[in-house]
Amino acid sequence: LSLRKKNIYIDDKDREAINRLLERYNFKEGDILIGVSPSCRSPIKEWQADGFIEVINELLKKDNYKIVIVGDISQKGRAQKIKDASRRGGVLDLTGKIDLNELFALVERMSVLLTCDSACMHIASDLGVKVAAIFGPTDPKEYCPQGENDIVIRKDIKCSPCKKAVCSFNHECMKGISAGEVLGAIRRLLEPI
């Protein structure tokens, strides 16, 4: 049990709102809720949409795994593409549909969050939710999630982390990360569940 102080306060009314929302979409007690935050403020920090799709489809082979995609309204198009290419039964896209306080309550319910270097990653880390974080141009030594079981997935290549807003090469730091690597990290985080 972590004694690290949490900085995020979650009101019970937001927890109740999220519980009602998940129930409306047939999320049941005993379902393993896996969050996916596929977008970032800076597109250079994003892993390819096809990778997220492959990981989600593989995870959904387990009946009790349910996926919730999160992000803000500006990220709706990318989230919709990922949801549309995924098995629909277990994917709920809440991108731009909940406020920040409800996001906190939703993240708190997750067993694992799959994300890139994003605000949602830091929210999950603060709340003690396990994180599988994909890093490319940013330095995980500076920005990684802080949980003792969190996993950072990255390629150790010469140009990464570059800390740049534009890639001088071909985004190899992200393109080199396979869906299998990401899936392996998520499965390791889910093992005890």
C-alpha cells in the first residue's frame, strides 16, 4: 500500500455519475476496466492509431475486459477512428463527453491506463492507477508516471528522447514500438487481477 499523498480530490457525486454512466453502457461489477488515452496535446508524442486498435482488439478477446477511451473534445476524431476499428461490444468512447471531475472518478475506476505522455497519465499516477505509458520524444526520466508498478514502453534509440516538437527523422521512436510490446506490458500490470 502506497503512503504517497494524492493531490486529486474526487467528490462522491462524480463517482455516482460515472457509475451510472458505465451501468448504462452495460459495464458490470467484475468487469476489468482498461482506460485508453490515445491522444496528446502534441501529436509527436502519440503512438500510431493502428497500434492502439491492435492492442484493444486483442484485449477484448477476454469477455470481462472493457475499454474506455478518454481525451478532450479536440481529440475526438482520433478516438472515433480507434473505436470504429475495434470490436464494438466492449469499447466506450467518452472523449469530450465528461468533465474533468468525472474524468478523475472514471480514472479511479480503471485497473490500468494505456497512454502516451499525457495529462491523463499524470492523473492516473496520482490516483494510484497502474499505467502503461508509451514514450518517444519526451524523457521518461523527467515525465514518467510515478507508481511503483507503472511500466514505460520506449525504444532506446540514439535520437530519443529528443525533446523536440517536430521529428527530424521518421518518428522511429514511436513507430518502432510494437503492439505486442504494449500488450505484454498491460498483461503484466493486469496479472494479479
